[in-house]
Amino acid sequence: VVAPEFHSIVVKVTAGDQITSSSYRVNVFLQPLQCSDDCGNGTCNSLTGKCTCETGWMGASCRAYCPGALPCHGRGLCNLEARACNCKETYSGPDC
């Protein structure tokens, strides 16, 4: 079990006249979520409970490598089961 995280947030409320305002401090405790999978080539986002993959890595557990700013350089589709690019016709190679 991961310990809750404490955050202190300042909220500023402005009245309809756009001149009058008040600030309030709100103390919030967040219970971090754990990812169900090991994140492999990424990190666990404790707010969503999902993996955030490093560039080029995809899938729920960041184990499919599909390089490029667009997966497979936009010349194919990332096959999460095969953990590789399925290139469009006339393109080939691990990154299409």
C-alpha cells in the first residue's frame, strides 16, 4: 500500500465585478494509484494508475517498441501483440 500524498492548493475566487477576490487554502490528500502491470519501458502515473511510456514504446505495459515521433514513422501500424511495426506496402524494417 502506498502512503497518501498531501497537497496544499490555493484557490483564488474573483467576484463578478472582476475586482473583488478572495483566496482560500485547501488541503488535499490523494491516494496514489498503482499500475496493474509492470511498466517496463515507462513509469507508473500514480494519478491515473496507467503506464506512461518512454518515446517509441507503446502498450499498456510499455513493452512494444515502435520507433518514431509517430509510431513506425507513420508508415505502418504498431502491433502490440508482436511488439513491432507492421509496415505499409513498400516499407520495411523494424521502424518502417
